[in-house]
Amino acid sequence: MLKTIPVSDLEVGMYVDSIAEQNGNLKIKSRGRVTTNAAITAMKKQGIVSIVIDLSKQLIKEEEPSPEVEPPPEQDIPFVDEISKAAKLHEKGKVLQRRMLQAADKGLPIDIAIPKEFTSNLVSSIDRNPNALLCMTKIREKDSYLLEHSLNVAILLANFANYLEMPEDEVQELALSGFLHDIGKIKVPDEILHKPGRLTDQEMVIMRDHVYYGIRVLEDMGIPERMIETISQHHERLDGYGYPDGARGDEITKFGRMIAIVDTYDAITADRCYKAGMPSQKALKILHEETALKYDQHLVEQFIKCIGVYPVGSLVKLSSEKIAVVIKQNENNPLKPLVKVFYSVRSAHYLQPVEIDLLHSQYRVEKAVLASEFKLDFNRYFNESIAI
């Protein structure tokens, strides 16, 4: 919840969303938590009159904090404390996707307030600890692609927007756009939607119409025009060979370019009923190779940095002959993430999960792997032993 207050009412622990009114020219980040009284004093001296705070992110103080101790930022909430919440939120998102698709298929009205509230909760989880929901994007069910894909695009888009330090309202808008972007696919016949081989020209025409179907549903929902434009561009490409309008270059908005990148990445890495997903490294390589024609080069480079060499939730084989899941990036050394070891290759059995920071370990990542390479039911093990 956003609220405008005079700067004189600003306190340590409040989360500033933006400046509402100022007389000076002070440049500050559009969002961030106030951690010191000195920061408040500086705002007053530079002519800040009023600011917009986010009450949902305010740290509630039971007593006055010591001057030496600053309130911890939300993103420092431990992974272990957020993962169970993220798992429940991810499952709720799939249920909501199913209900919206069923409503769209039957031509029933969809209340925009419901998915909007959900994606707001999704963004809040990312603010508390982005790694938890990012990890959930790797928990795939082959028969749930349509439900999981839009949910994962919402998560990845929100995280990408946060990485680019975009304003809170834009993060929320992109998360909701990602969550709704494929709603029109419910109108595509299953034999085309799930066809394992190459689509015929006529089948491709029908598949591409999912964008138009989606726009009609979104217009009936009362979605803002800019969001509809973003969603309509998720298959457009800079060279003009995308669809549905063949937009090219500057005709595609920044949000449209972002959703196109994220949509492609998640689609490549997803398991389908007829094929296994590719490793994240392969997907990022494909995106990078196609930036010259299809995608915004700067945004692709930023997305690769955001995702990392070993993305959160991906599996890696260590030099210790053990399999681990990546749970956090080490920004200063992307080759040495924080991982949770759970399987021994040598003895072929599961282990009690143990966190290892490879930055301070004798072991290293040998390579990224897929669960199928070792016949692991990682989804089940994750839900029973990690996401608890």
C-alpha cells in the first residue's frame, strides 16, 4: 500500500517508493529503505517536501533501534525462511492460472483484482528473498506447461525489473503482464498446442492467433492499454519477423522487448510432454546468439547477468561427485554460487541437504546437469526435503 507523507514524518525503517514533491535537485533511488537518520536529514536539507512510502514493506519497530544497528533489508531474509512461502505461492499461482484459463475458455468474466493481488504478493516475496521463487521456476511438471510458463515468466520478469532497478509500479505491471501473457492459448486446439513436431503453415496461423485471443480477453478484463501493448508484443522481434503485427525496431517497447526475452528463455528451459527442457546455459547462449536480429542486445546482456552463469534453482555437479541445487548467486564470483548438496553420484543415493558456499570451499562446479541425467525425481525430493 502506497501513502504520501511529509518528509518530517519519515522514520528509519520506512520504505521509500518515490519523491512526491521537492524544491531542490537531489537525485535519489526511486525505491529503498531508510536505514539512518542522516539520510532523512539529507533529504530535508535538499528540499524534499513529501515522499511516497510503501506501508507493506515498512519494518515495524517494537522499540527504538540502537544507532549502531540498522534494520535489515527485506532481501536479506534467509532462503530457508522464504522457500516454504514461495512454494505455496507458486502452487497458488498454478491454481489461479487454471481457473482463469477455464473462465477464458467459457467466455466468463475475469476479475482483474484477483491476479493483480496475486502478482503483488509474488513481487513481495521477491523483495524478501528473490532466490526462493526463482528456485521454484525450476520445479517443472511436463503436463503443466501452460500453467507454469506464465507464472514463471511473471517471476522472471519481476526479478529482471528489480535487477534493472525499475520503479515499483513498473515491477508490478511487468509481473502482472507476464502472468497474463499467454491466456489466449486456451483457444488453441490441444493437438496443435502440444504437437511434438513442426507445425504446418496452417497450424502456425492458428497458433499465432493466441495473441489476438488473449488481447480480447484482456480488453474485457479492463487491463490498462500499456499492459495490453506489452503482452501483444511478446512474440515480436526486432527484425520484423515476429508476430502478430511484424513490428520492428523502435516499434517494440522496452517492456515488449523484456517480455520477449523472458518468454523465450522460460520456453526453452521448460519440460514439455514431448521434450525435456534445455539447460539454462544453452537457453542463454541461444538468446545471445540471436541478439543481432531478434532481441535487444543491451537487455539480453543485462538478463544474462541477472540470471547468472548457474541460475538459482538449477542443478550442478560438484568436484566432490555430488549433485547440488543453486540457491544463491555470488555476485563477485558467479562461478562459485551458494548451493545445497542433496545427492551422491558415487554412492547413488540422496543425502541430507547441506548448504555449501563454494566461495569458501575446496570444491567447485564441474558442470551444470539435468535431473534426468541421473534419473532423479528432483521435484518430489525438493518438495519433501527442501521446500518445507
